[in-house]
Amino acid sequence: MPKTKNGTAEGVRRPMATPAQVSEYLGVPVATLYQWRHRGIGPKVHKLGRHLRYRWSEVEAWVDRQAIDLAA
């Protein structure tokens, strides 16, 4: 089975993350994730019924976009 750029098999998805899991991964309080969602500046979030879930690939892509060039 071919691999995608994130190393998972093509067509196979990783389980979606809860706000608590993303909070722990990023090292920020869950309340911060909710504030970012309200302000539209955090990682993309999906509402499944009444539950919020994150795709790990989107969280990692968001983290990559937050990099700044301190040499400038």
C-alpha cells in the first residue's frame, strides 16, 4: 500500500483528536483552543454532532505555519 506524506497508508485515517488531546500536544489549556476557535486563528476544528474534533494532519500543518524566521 502506498504511503502518504504523513507516513500513513493511503486511504487509512488516524483517529481524530479531542480538544484535550490537542491541548496536551500543544501545551496550552483547552480554554485557549476554544478562544482560538472563536477568533478563527487556531488549528482547523470539525464539529461532529456536538463534539469538536481535530485531524492530526491539520494540527501539524497549523503548527508548521506558525514558524517564524528569527534571523530576519
